[in-house]
Amino acid sequence: MQNIDEQYQLALDYIYSFIDYSLTRNLRYSAEKFNLSRMVTFMQLLGNPQLDYKVIHVAGTKGKGSTSAMLTSILTSAGIKTGFYSSPHMLEFNERIRIGRQLITNQELVDLVDEIKPFVAQVKELTSFEIITGMAFLYFSRQKVDFAVIEVGMGGRLDATNVVQPLLSIITSISHDHMKVLGSTLSKIAGEKAGIVKPGIPVVISPQKKTAKDAILTAASEKGAQVLQSDRLYNIVQGAHSLDGQYFHFVSRKENTFIAQHSSPEFFMLLIGRHQLENARTAYVALEVLKDKGFPITEDQIRDGYRNIDWPGRMEIISRNPLIIVDGAHNRDSFRKFKNTIDAYLPDKKKLLIFGASEDKEVELMLGRIQSSLDVLIITKAQHPRALEGEVIAVKAEKMNIKYHITDSVEDALATALRLADDQTVILAAGSIFIAGAVKNVWENQLLRKK
């Protein structure tokens, strides 16, 4: 008889035996590949479990995961049983499906896969992501959650998660990403993400560039959905901040007619960077909407939720000595925020960056954002089918006059960084969540071997 670890691996093998466009080169947004008909049929066969609880649906290019994690933590602190579905995972598949701060167990995952197999067999050409999404919806129903925070996988309009009927929609910061799939302009990308807006359902949005905001406002107007712009409702006041976390509070703006004029209490969270304060503000406005709908969430519960956010891979310090920080930055805008954060928090440190990227990323623009803050680039490649070859990145770095080393593996990249580092150095890892996760995994394995 197989043990649970073997059963778990077989369950994952089954899931990934289906089409997985996240692992496919040269994605193309087409009706035959991306449409909701398969997902609608699959959900009907499962009994439409996504309708069994209240949903907050979150789209965006950057910040959607962090905002979702904040909301999950705060609702959990308020005593509300809350499911959280996110993607991709950083280290373990189970990270994608959780309730509160508890990940789905290996046994629960195995049982869930066994349960859905007969229904999967009835729907032609289901994708891995559609299957995983259906599993999450069913798991939350089985666990009788009160709320589920559902993060969009990619885009919004045709994303597998867009079969939910949310109580509230959220669109975080939109920037250029997945352009082969979502479109080459910010307006087209925003239009796809605004596809999660539902008739009459309020939508909270983070600060956006004008073309992106116009696309969202147009979509919302056509569907009669109220739009709450977080930066028009609250100003952010940042307090003391360091690598150990940051204090902050919000002050309502004069033009804020949705919420009574007030200043929030001071909050604290471990997530650092100005961009995380923007995500925290978006979450705070979403909570005001929920309170307006009659959900009793107190400021003390909000404070506790911010303080207890569990969201790795976002300026995450995995070692203090040597100082190693991993981050999931993976496009030009997130690298701008990444640079701003390391400049603000680590102004006097020598900076080594372990870097790898997927083939569809704008490597020159990403490196261009951080080049002035960088001392040495260490190029590597994650174990992912769409990972860009290190030699291709090296050619781009050469043209940009960036000092670099090229390595064959993440293990070699970390070893090179450690060899080059001194006590005034910070080793950074970014370019994709897979690079961040791989560096964290290699480092933790080294610590285990030493023990």
C-alpha cells in the first residue's frame, strides 16, 4: 500500500497530466484555448460549489496576491472562516489552497483529486488550472467557509476563476505583463482584467495609470458597478519602518463621501515597501465595503490581521547573516517597486542580484529599472519549462554594461553570491516567483544539511 507521500505525488502527477498553459511556450489568447465553457460545465458537474459562500474576487498585475493575503488574514482575525485560492505556488502546491492560515493537507488533496476524477473525465480538454480551481471551490464548500478570497490566475475575463458570483471585486495595480496573451497595450490588459466586474457589484481599485483606469471605469459603467478608488478615499501615512516591518495608518480624504471622515489607528505589518502600503489601503477600503454591507469587522481585528499576514516571497528575509532577501518581482513595474524598496531600506549595502526570468518577460526593461542600484548580476535559470536560457540574459546584460556572472543552476548562483558577498552585502533574488522560491529552498536545504 502506498504511503501518503506517494499518493500525494501521484495526485499532483494526475493534475499536471492535463494541459497547463502556464508551462507552455508562445501562449496565444484564442477562443479554443481560453474560454469559460469548460469551466462552467465542470462546475455544474460538481454542483456549482463556488456559489456556496461569499466571494471576494481579486485581479491585477501586481499586488493581487498580497492584497488577497491581507484580506484573508484580517477576515480570519475577525473570526470569519475564510478560504484563500492563489497561484502560482512558491515551494509547495498546497500553498494554493488554504483556509485562514492553514494550508490544505496532503491527505485532503489526495481525497479531493480522487473525488473529482469522474467529473474531470466528462469534460473534454480541461486544463490543469481549471481542475485546480474547481478543486479549490469544492474544498471551500466542503469545509463550509463563510468567505473565499479568490485570486485570478491571469487576466480576468476568461480566467477559470471568473465563474464566481462575488460580493465584491478588486483590481490592484495594472502594468505590462503577459502581453502575448492579454494584449500589447495597457488599455487592452486592463480591459481583460476588468472582465471580472459584475453587474451591480462594487469594485475597489488601486491607483492606476490613466489608460488602465479609463478601461476599468468604462467596464464598470457599462455594468452599473460602483467603483471605489482607494487613493481617492484615503491617504497613506507611513510611520517607522525597517527590514523588520512598517507602521502605517490611513487618513480619509475630503472628497471621501463613501466613508465617514476619520483617521485609522496605527497598524503594523511585516511586509515592507511603499507598494505594500498601497495594497494595505486597497484591502482597507474593501473592508469598509464589507462593513457597509453589515459585516462587523473591528479596527482591532484589522490591526491583528495586518500584523499576522503570512505571505512569503515578498521582500522576504530568509537569512540575516548573510543577508539574503527573495522577492517575486517579475515585470518592469514590479522591478521599479523592488528598486525603490531596496534603495529605501538598504541604501548603503552592496547589492548582488540572483536573476532569472521566463521567456515572455521584458528582461531589458526589468534590468533597466534596477541597474543603477545593482553591483553584480548573477544569472541563473529556474527549473521551469518557460525559463529563459541564461546565455540569452547574459547577452542583454552585456549590452547594458552590467557586471555579471552566469551560472548553470540556482545552487551555483547562490554559491557564487555567497563567495562574492561580505558583511556589507545583501544577496537579492528576483525575476520570477520560481527563482525566489528556488533560492529559498536551496538555502533552507543547506541549513538542514549543516544541522
